[in-house]
Amino acid sequence: MPQFWLLLSLRYPNTAWVNRARRWQDVIANGQFILVRREAYEAVGGHASIRGEVVEDLKLAQRFALYGRRIFLAHAEELMETRMYRDFAGIVEGWTKNVAIGARQTVDPWLRPIVPWLIVAFLLGYWVLPPTLLVAWLVGWVGGATALWAAGATLISLLFWLYMYVRLQVKPSSAGLYPLGAVLAAWIVVRSALRGERVVWKGREYRVEG
């Protein structure tokens, strides 16, 4: 989950950035808690207008922006909390449903076919390649200069994920497993990108056009 929160944070740096956004691609909402005036909801067509969408909270926010309505995104950790998924199977199912199609819906049309693969390249290049090269040096497959770079990059990454785990209130001792988390996240993104028009969620199957 921290891997996906980081991806979201890179796309939407903070709430103020979203609230100042001028492009409809740059807004987002959290479907678990949305407050909206009835007049605005009815003006954009409500959920009926996005009934064919999988990532409906994102599309609803984008629809408000397209209609010139203001979006106000806020964190409220001191007021509420929610459990998004209860186990690893839920994480895989949930993000497989959302991540590729959601990523495509937040970029310009020319980027849509490749954006999931750019995410995979980012996950593996930043978080998996350096420790892999470090292991390769230990078994004599790469030289010392490469190992020095890999050691530095791995240390920086470890410190970064330690900070992220503390910030996200995740057990800090798990930070050292960040390469495994990146591999699993990349696998989920690939799985999501290759699923085609078939979407499965909580035992139900949907067909998505395009």
C-alpha cells in the first residue's frame, strides 16, 4: 500500500495543489467520503453520468471540474479513519481494478497507452534496480563503481522509505522490504494494464469498453 500512496502523492502532491488545479485531469476525490451540494450534484448529472466508469470517484471529481465547479480536497485524519483493504488479496483485487485505468484517465491522450508501463519502469528502476545491482556485486557480476552507486542509492531509498513508513503509521521495521513492495506493486500494475475489458470486483464481473 505505501507504494501506491507514493504514486498518488507524485501525481497529486498535496491538497492545495489539487484545489488550485485548472485542468480537469488534475483533480481527484476519495469515494469513501464525498460531500457535495445537491444543486451541483444534479447539475453534473450525479453518479448516473458516470455509471459506466470503474474509477467513479475520480471521474466524478473530473466531471465537476469540467463543469466549472470547485473541488476542495482535505485530509481529516483526526476526524475519521477507514480500512481500505483487509488482506493482500484485497489489495491485489482493488488496485488491479483501479490503477491502470485510473492512471490513463489522469493524463493527456497521447500518454494513455504507455502510462502504466512508465509506472512499472519507475517502480523497478528506482526501488528494485539499485539493491539488485548491489547483490550482483556481492556475487561478482558487476564492478566496484556500479556497486558504489548502487549502495548509495539503496541507502537513500531505505532512509526515504523509513520516513514514509513512519509518516504513514506503518511498522518502521518493514521499511527494509521496500524492494519487495515495489516488485509486487509493479506486478499489480502490469496485471491491471493487461486485464483488457474484464474487471472483477468483490465476486462481480464487469465489461469496460475501450
